[in-house]
Amino acid sequence: MQKALHPLKVFVLCGSLLAGAAHAELVTNGSFQTGDFSGWTRFGAQDNVLVESTSTRTYAYFGQVDLTGGIFQTLDTVVGQQYDVSFLLRNYGDGPNSFEFDWNGITEVLLQDAAAFGYTQYTYSLVATTASTDLRFTFMNAPGAFHLTDVYVNAAAPTADIPEPASLGLVAAALLGACAARRRRAA
């Protein structure tokens, strides 16, 4: 005879699984740890574009001359859901250069002829307007290069008045556990 799981164990297990899924990282290979552009689609000029590693980090190197090019991913998103987007960007070399970050076709960052700067974190809270959202980075840097790494997109924490899916899952698991316990007592 197989022993049934205690309702509290079922409740905790379901809640843990749902909570992890609710805040899962959406970007594939955001730190370029694979050593290549796996998970990304490349477009435009690809001269002088590669993935490099140092003792401290791995990054995508964009040093296109005169023409723009870049990378993007199409993410599965929920319409109306807010997402936290962050990435590290470095520019070594003064203009002419350009960098553009787009979220579903809307430009969030545009740098033109920027002076050199060290790794800088950019962080945004953006709302998905479609069920699939393009995350796009476009570059051109004639005398130098841009470095991009640590690209992350996560569903933002819900507001207090809107229960997140994991919370609803916990309530459902609790109700199922209570029903199972009641049936067991009745039998």
C-alpha cells in the first residue's frame, strides 16, 4: 500500500514550483556564458562582432564600422505585465558611435557619439503590450566598441492588490489539500 502525501507537503511543493515559475529569467544566454550568441538572433552589420571573455566577465563585443547591427530575442510575455529589464553596457572609444535599446519596437535608450565610459548598469520597468516582446540592441562604433553583458528580464513583483499567479496557485493547492483531508476523514 502506497502512503499518501500529507496535504501540507503537497501545498508547500506546489507553492514552491509555482513561485519559481512566476519569476523565471526570460532571457537566454544573457551573460553570453556559452561563449557565443546562442539564444540571440543577429542582424545587420556583423563585422567585428564577437563574444569575448576576461578573468572577470564574458561579454558581447560590438565594434561595427559605419553600419549598424546587433542582436535581439523575442520573449514570451503577458500583456499588461510589468517586467524588470537590466543590462551592463561599456563604451570604449569616442564617436562616431551609436547604441540603441528597444523594447517591442519602442526605443528606451539612444546614445549618439557617446564619450567612453566604463560598465554602467541600465535598469527599466517596462510593460508588455503583446504576448511576444522583442528585446533588441543595435550598435555602431567606428573607433572603439561597445561591450554588452548581464542582460536580464524578469516579471516584476506584483502590486499588493493584484495577486500573482504563484499566490493563486498556493490558494488552489491549499483548497485541494483541505478537500483531500476532508475526504480521508469521511472515509
